[in-house]
Amino acid sequence: MLDLGRLRALHAVSVHGTVGAAAAALGYTPSAVSQQIAKLERETRTTLLERSGRGVRLTDEARRLAATAERVLALVEEAEVRLEERRGQPEGRLRIGCFPSAARGLMPRVLADLARRHPALDARLTEVDPHLSVDLVGRGVLDLAVAHDWDIAALPVPPGVEQAVVGDDGCDILVPRDHPLAARERVRREDLSRERWITQPPGTVCHDWLIRTLRATGYEPLIAHQAEENHTQVALVAAGLGIALVPRLGRGPLPPEVAALRLEPVPVRRLWALWRAGAARRPAITETVRTLQELWPEVSAAR
């Protein structure tokens, strides 16, 4: 009989692409995942991973076995959901994926609250891109995701995935303290022509929102610097290298060299909680979503 833990390790490698990423998602070390795969190879008498440059790739046999593992893991999850539902208490492992600024600004409060009230629940957090997290929920790699979208870029939610609103996160324009606009409390999009922008790389929701919105005012934004982390963007603004549109969640206190201006109308990104429809009755899911929604007003007001 095939070992479920080894099938889970193979499935994680097929989803994440590398042993290291699979280990991070499962909460194991890379060597532990490699050992699981090696045992599965001996168990099936089949080569499952082959070297490809510095990484590995799945063989055809491994891909077929990983597809079967996904169906098996879905059945196991269904059984676990039914058992937890009967007990009526959040328990067991809950794998949560969350984008970085929410992982910093929201999830510590949520996880601490869950741990205090539900000691039988083992909630584990992984930072992940919001659009990737939706797919990972749909494929059963994550149990729950906290993602976001903007008014011009709705979050694509596949069939079989349910969602609920957590809250709305406003964004500000950050400028150097000696910038000509720094003395103003509010600015319009038309006031920002010919500025040098600091933003996230192309393909991210924030970058795409900025490009589309500013083009709508009739000019092409000048992207001077690109940085994934909001804290890096703030540091670049503090150095006088440009201006940035930065969400409030997870931003932290601004340095004295930076001023925050209200952009009218205020850009807003909406936070969502997402989970598989088959796990909707699981107390761990319903309680975590409730906690997210309950704590959001406090977190939002504190900003």
C-alpha cells in the first residue's frame, strides 16, 4: 500500500516545482521531502525525479502518480472535514497562504487569536502571491488563502472555490518630505504627471493598477524603480528617488523623510478569504474566516 505522506510529498513537488518550495509548503526540511520521494521510488520501483540543471523534474510516471495523489488527498480531506464537523471544534492542521503585507499587518493578530481560543488547531502560514494562492487552494495545497484584488482587476476564482470579503485596504501616495506636493493633504491623479514612480514589477496587481489608472489620465507613467517589498519602496522614496502608491496594510510607521498624501479618489484593494467548497463546513475554516472579519476593523483603524 502506498504511503499517504509520501504521496503528499510528491504532490507538493508537482505543484511547487522544486523540493525546497514543496518543503516550505509542507513545513518540512528539503532533506525530509527528498527522503519521502526516495522511499516512494523504492516502494513503487519507479524513478520519479530526474535531475534538470540545478533542480529536478518529474518523470511521466511521477506526473501520473501525482495526479492520482491529488484525488486521494481530496478524499482524505473530505473524510477529515466530516470528522471535524461532527466534533464541532476547529482542530488539526490548517494551511494558510497570504500575500506579504497581510502576512505582516493582519495575520499575526489572527493566528495569535486562533491559537489562544483553539489550542487543538495547528494553523500554519505561508507567504504567497495572491493570484497563485487561489490556484493552490483549488488544487488542495492550501486550505485557506487571504488574497486581494483591485477595482480594475478582479480576482479570478475557479469553480469549486468559495470566497468571502475580509475588508477594504486604502492606499496612499508616498512622496519625499521635500517634494513640492508634500505640503498638500490630498492630490488628484492629474497632479502626478511627469513624476518618477517606484512600483512593483510588471505582472503584479499593484503595478498593473498603477499603469492602467495613470494611462487613463492621458500620460504614460515613468517607472524609475521596481521593488516587490513595500518597505523597499518606502526606503527608495525616503532617499528622494521617486514617489510610490503603497497600501496602508502592513506598511508600518513612515520615516520622517516620507510624507503620505491622500489620492482622490482613494485607491482601494479588497481582501478576500478563499477556501474549497468541499471544506466549507470545516470548523477550522469557518472560525478562521470569522476571525479575519472580526479583527479587520481593529487592524484597519490602527493604521
